[in-house]
Amino acid sequence: MTLPSAANFPFSLELLPQPAYLVGGAVRDALLNRKRREFDFDFVLATQAVETASKIARICQAGFVLLDEQRQIARVVFDEGTVDFALQEGDSLVTDLQRRDYTINAIAYNPLTTELIDPLEGQKDIQKGILRMVSVANLEDDPLRLLRAYRFAAQLNFTIEPTTRATISRLNQLLPKVAAERVQTELNYLLAAPQSHIWLAAANEDKLLQFWFPQATPENFQLIEKVDKVTENVVEKFPKLAKQLNTSVSGKSLSRLNLAKLACLVSTQPAAAELELIQLKYSKAEIRTVTTALKSLPNLLPQSLREEYFLFQNLGDVFPTLAILALATGKEIEQIANLIKRYLNPEDLVAHPTSLVTGNDLINRLKLTPSPQIGKLLTEIQIARIEGKIVTVEDAIAFARELGTGFSDQ
């Protein structure tokens, strides 16, 4: 156990009014010896929470965000992570801790004095690997805490204490009242967690997911388990695919691998899946990845170079998600190995075509009028090239001339 010391913080602790307590996940993870890629500290101050955050942001030349003016919560944004400052709720720190979600998150630590305050015996629950609610009222106060239990269980490899789980299940009707964006965030954490299928299935069993995934059955969660297993096998054979799978489709969106898991939860009908994802406020890029993968899944085994070309043109960077989904639903690695090799080879002209000629080349050399026919000619040139029928620019021009006016716009 290594609790944070002065050296762990991106600012001098002397800037904090005393007493100042670190609370929540940072304390819990320190007690568990869990490492984070980025720091995420939460401080509770008896006074001047927003003023302290503003001062630290100014001195450290960091970003400042007022999260909740009424409750006096502000965030300082550093390159390496964030630090939140909140005004103590209630007339004492203990009262503040008693308003939190689970006992493992209701532990406070003063980094200046090294004092550890644990009125709800969260350390004992940490040692036992148990997630125990602080109170029913606290779960009702913010129903997102219901789903958060399954996320913590998955991330920490904990179990949910039986009375707590029964209470969560009883309160499941409160969860749809939470903003969809917040629910999506918790789902994303769950999808990224080890053994996510176990706790997603548990959440569904307790009727927390039915509002968003009404068609989900136990088989959907077994499919997520298969995604994890086939991914382990395929990246062993194709190590370069691991980087592609762990890359987000845009910004801070889900990775391509976790989008394959998300595709296991939604309807198999792309139109219905799209509506489910829109309801959860997923981005256009994420929705496109999932729905394109679902649409393409039945036709993943092209029978010709022409079909392969159109497959990759339609998929683009959706291919890694589709490949994992295909393997999870029964395809063998050997069946799609050639497609994976093509995708991973940037020089492969089927998966990553480059142009011999442009539309302007065809217009100028063949005296053509700009029309949709130009695009169709360029496509046929690309296919002729991957089929080995043409090699040079002059070959391409001659090929296009031969197609000539007989090439239909239909």
C-alpha cells in the first residue's frame, strides 16, 4: 500500500487550505496498489473549494473548469490528468463520506498529515474484495451509482455484497431517469474492463440494461466473452492488428475492439441497432462502425478480387471491428487470414488502392464530359489494376478508351 505523498501531486500541498482530504477512487486505488495511466484526484475542502482550484490553476498555468457552482465543485486540468476540488457536504468530513456510494469510496486521506479516515470500514471491504453500499438513500440520490457497482466489480475484480446487489436490482427502474451520456460512460468503462461479460450479464440479469438493450439475452454476453478469446488468438497471429483494435475511431470514442463488444449487445438489425446507439448518445463514428460491421457480417467472405475491393471500400477502418465480430460468431481465422493480411499491408492495392490516373486525366486525355461515368471508369481501372490487367498510366488510359462510350451509366 502506497498512499500519495507530496511528490505525487502536480502542485504544492501548501496551496491547500487545511484540512484538505483526498477522497474517492485515488485513495481506494492506492490501498489496492492499482496504478493509473493518468492521475485523477478528488479533494474535499471545508472552505474555499472553487477559490483554491482557481488559484492552483493560475499558479500552475493549468486549465480551470467550474463543474457545479451551486455545490462548489471545480476542476483543474493538467496535461497528465485532473484534480477536482469540492466543498465538503454537511457539517463534517464524516457526514460528507456518509453521502458517498460505496464504502470502498468513502475513505479520506490527508496527504499532509498522512491521517486516514475510514468511518464506514471501507478498508475491510477492500481487503475482502466486496462492494457494499453506504445506504439505499445514496443510491436513490444518484441512480447512476446502480450501474457503477458492476463497473467497479469488473475493474477491481470484486464481488457485490448480496444485500447491496438485491437493493440495486430492486431500484433498477430509476436508472432510465439518468442522462444517457452518463449511462454511456459507465457502459464504456464496463466494456473496457477485464471479464466485462460477467458483470454486463449480471447487470442485465438484475434488469439494469433492458431499457437500452431490450433484445439482449444471455447469448449476447457469451458473445462478448468470445470476442475477448478470439482477440487474444488473432493478435498472437497478427500482432499488428492489436494496435488497430486498441485505437479509437475518433477522439475519445471507444476503441475498435470495444465497439465489437458493443455490437454484441445491440440488435442484429442495423437499423434497430442504430436507434439503440442514438438513444445512448454514441457518436456518429461509433454508430457507423457498429452498424457497418453488422451489415457486412453476412458477406465477409468475398469470392473474387472485385468483391474484396468493394468490401474494403465499404468498410475502411471498420474492418478490424468486423474481423473480430466475425471470428466471435463462428468464422475461422484461416477463412479471413488473407483479408487481415491485406488490411495490415499498406501497400496492398486491394485494401488500400492508389490511383494510376485521376478523373481530370480521363477528361483531358479522352475528351470526356464530366459526369458520373468518370467515377465508374476510375473504379473499373482500379479493379483491372488489382486483377493484373493494367500496370501503367498508359495502360489505364487505353483500358478506359476501350470501355469508351459502351460503358453504361446505369
